Amino acid sequence: MPEQFLFREMNTKVPCEVITWYLLPAIRRKLALILLGTHHTSQAEAARLLDLSDAAISQYVSKKRGGIKIPIGWDQDFQDA
């Protein structure tokens, strides 16, 4: 989905919808990638730690979920938190 279309679609939604449909999946994806990459956990262990299904972790890794980019600068704040 092109970024311009995504942001146009996000502007037509109420804030709670944007958080639920775009921001939370992006955060979950980032957490899953950190657990799998930096901490070398298995997908099953990452799913257990995040209280998600194995299939959800697989979709986050393959960018089928949480595919939006978190704005520049948030990444370091996210790592520090």
C-alpha cells in the first residue's frame, strides 16, 4: 500500500482506529523483530512473550501485518524504552 494512500486513509479515521489498525501492529512488529533478531528467540517464544499466535509473528516478520514505517526518531526512543 503506497504511503500517500495510507496517510490519506488514516486522516479519515478517528484516532482510536488509527492506533488499533496501524500503530499497535507496527509496534508489535518492531517488538517481534527485536525479540527474533537481537535476543535470538524462536517465533514460538516471541509469540508467547507478546501473547500473540505463532501465525501473527510470522505475518509481522513477512510484513503482512504492521507494515507501516514508524517515523524517524521514534526508533531510537523505542529502543531506549
